[in-house]
Amino acid sequence: MGKVIAPLHSVQVRGRVGDLLFRRWRNINTVSSVPKNPGANENPNFLAWGNACAGWGALTAGQIDAWREYAAETKTGGGILTATHKSGYMTYAMAAYLAGECGNSYPTDPPTEKSPLAPEISFLGDDGDGDLVVRWVVVGAEGWVQVKAVYNRIPAVKIFEQQMVDCGVIEYEEGELTLTTIELGKRNRVKIRRIRDNGQAGYWAYVGYDS
């Protein structure tokens, strides 16, 4: 990292310019090379998200306007929208990503139905073999579910959310998932939500298990 000495014109630059990153560090203008992640282009989730975002460019002007209207009218706090997902672009990208994870084609028009209700979780605990298992009630619904789980060592909500592991998207009708990658511990937490074929996600249902 180098120190930028005035009166270079770049002294007022902030952010990335080419392969250089201009920023202030301890009240000093600095420039450094942009950190590179050699494995990013090979990460399946990274590629899937990039492809979903690229689908925005294939939409017509009318479809783009429809997604923007849908994003503006959808209430925050549930569904595929949160406080940070208010733009039509991000709303579409999330729906396209989830649709792709379910093995379906990207949607072109925004959903017309209300977000699906959360599945009813019937059990979370030890399956008898030392693995954590979650089961949900199947009531004739179609589509998929997304499951995230964690062994929460620190009871802070913010850290709990950051530690959650995405267990993937599976068919709703299966009704059970063994979380072999999650350590069975004192404070296991799981959240699960339904996803329609068009990528529309419902509200999260939370459940905890204390051994």
C-alpha cells in the first residue's frame, strides 16, 4: 500500500479505478492494488448469482417496469424483500437466483400471488445417530424449501445470522432434511421458508433445539 502525496490529481479519488483502490487510512490518502480472489470465478453460488443478475438485461422495458412496481409495492419484512431489497433489479435477481437453484428457468414477470406461508416445522433434534434433523409438515403444497441452520456458540442475534449455513433448496414434499454438516450442540437454530417455482420466497419460520 502506497501513500498518495499531494498535489497529485488522484488525491481526491475514492474507490476503485482499474486495478487500483483509492481510500483513506488513518486520515492518509492511500492507493493499493485490488485484492483478488482466485477461486471466486469457480464458486458455483457466485456463478449462479452472476447468471441470475445477467438475466435482467434480457427483460423488455415493460417487464423491467413491472418488476420495479412490484418491488415498490411489496411490503418489507417478508417474502423475497427485506429493507435492502427495494429495487426492481435486486428483487428480480433474488427471484431468478432461487428459481435457478430449484432447477427452473428465470422468471420474466413478477409474481402475482402473495408470498407463501412458512412451513410448519414439526421436529428439530437428534435423529438418534448424532445428526441434527429437521422435519416439516407437508400439507399438499408444491414447490421447494430453503433451509439454513447453525450451531450457535454465541447468543448474539447478529452473529447468529452471520453464522448460519445455507443447506440448499430441496423439494417441499420430502418433509425432512438431515443436517450432516451442522454440529449437534447446545444451541442449534434452523430457519426454513417455502419457494415457488418462479423463485418467489415466503416468510422464514424459526425453530431452536437445546440439547
